[in-house]
Amino acid sequence: IRRVAIQCLPVAHKIADPIPERLQKDYNLIGLAEAVAQIHYPDDSHKLDAAIVRLSFDKYFYRRLVSLYRRQQQKAIHFVPQGNRIEQLEQMLPFKLTGAQQRAIADIRNALQGDTPMNRLVQGDVGSGKTIVAVYALLTAIEAGYQTALMAPTEVLAEQHYHKIVDWFNQLHLPVELLTGSTRTVKRREILSQLATGELPLAIGTHALIQDGVDFSQLGLVVIDEQHRFGRDQRSRLLQKGEDPHVLIMTATPIPRTLYLTNSEIDVSIIDELPPGRQPIQTTLLRPSQRREAHELMRREVAKGHQVYVVLPLVEESEKMEDIKAAVEEREYLQNTVFPSFQVGLLH
């Protein structure tokens, strides 16, 4: 390969540069021909760095162009509200929205009126109030006569969303259903029928939402929770249930936000305030020799009527990872040796 590369170097200067000189000047870039030559056989470390910067710029520049082109090819659904349910929701809420929540809602509602389908990520810590922001988006779509879907990666999470949202929707006289792998056949048929006819404005569920036979009459908005836990094909299958629906993604993890900012394919709203009255989270790092202190803290908290979670990296012991604790064995140890008077459960 080195021999072939050396033979090609004399003609490297003939490589056409598609980036205009004005852009190269603005971003302090070297020419493409020089970058290709220097990346293989750099004169010095500075030339190598300049070549890396130029070739990296090209990669992300073209990726951004493709992303923008795709979005321009899509026709946005314009939501024209036809009711006052959002005002009713605001009157029902027992709490006041934080400034960060209000900003995120404003971002979303502006995007839902744009010329291209919304593709927005809402990132905020657990407890920052992402769900109510999503509810505002869902109601905006429903008020305009469209159906909506909220997909979560696990049944537990989907049920949590359902129980939280169903209370609000009942008071607004809007039906909402939960569709998961555990949904009984008769109930499943009923939900699928209501989705196909358009009677059901919101379906909350897991991967069950993307299965064959789940057809929406007019899907306008898709909300995906912790979407980094879904595969790309799974996400696209849900989007294909409608014609270029708007997309809202929720996450408590900064990693997806970082990836999206890198790829420039998504807009981001950050909820950086906790609602009033929320206790600040305190994090303490203890060494293995201080395990007894941790047990004492747990004992005191349980005595106050509080609950404790112990999170471990493995479910069961593994020969490959002998020194890593596993949940099954740790639960037996805590129950039998450390906390015999407490009830220690196991969830995995």
C-alpha cells in the first residue's frame, strides 16, 4: 500500500477541490490536494495536523449538507390548533412550569409550525420535567387533528408514562392506550382498530408500536424516550407509520446530545432547571474499605421509611469477570448477612 501511495503522490495536485477558496479562507483550511498528500507523507507535525483538520472538515461538511438536503425534501405537517385543551391543561397542573420547561415548549411549538418536520431532542436530568414538555407537544398535534405515539424502551417505562399521562388525558376527555408485548389479544385488537380508524389520538408503548399490523390513520408526531436504546431501523419503522411525522426525543443522558450535535442532524433543547422543591442530588464516593459506612447509611434511611437501591454491573457471576459483583449473589449476601430484618428484593 505504501508503494502504491508513493506512486500516486506526483498526481495528487490534480485532485479537484470542491470547497470554494472563500470557505477555505474563512475556516483556515489547506487545499484538498495538499491535505491528501500531507496525510500520507507529512513534511512535519504541523502539516499533518492541518491535513487532519481539512479532511475532518470535509467529512462533517458533506454530512451536514446531506442532512439539510434530506430535511428540505420533506414536507412538514403544519399543526393548526382547533381547541383549547392546552389552556385547560395549564389550569389543571398543580405546579408551575420552570423557565427551562417554558423555553423547551416554545422551541417545540415554533418547530411544529416550521417548513421542515421537527427533529428535536429534549435533554434534562431525571426529575427535570421532560414528560410534561412532551405532553404539550402531543396536545399540539392532537388539537390539530393528528394522531401521536410515545415509544419507550421498556414496559416499565412505558407504563410509567401511561399512568402519568392518562390522568391528564382523562380530565381532557381524550382517550389514550398502552400497547406492549403484554397487552392481551382482545385489547390489542381493539387498540389496533382505533389506531387504524383514527379514534385513538395517543398510543403509548414499547417496540410493540413498530410491529406489522400497527397502522395509524394520520400520525403527526412521534415522541421517543431514551431513544439511544433503540436501533436506527426500529426508529425509522415507527416514523414510517406516518408521512414525515414530527419527531421529539427525550433523554436524561448527555451522550445522545453530544452525538447529535456532532452530526448536526437535530435541534436540541436543554431543561437545565429542576422544579421548585426538588432536593439537590448529593453524590458521595466511598472506597471498598468504607463499605460498612455505606451499610450504616442504608440502615438509617430504611429506618426512616425510605427505600434504597443497590445497582450492580452483572446479574449473575461470570467466569470472565470474576472480580465484578453480581446482583443475585449480592442480594443473598445483603438479605442473609447484612440486613436480615429488611426485605431485600431483586430486579433485573
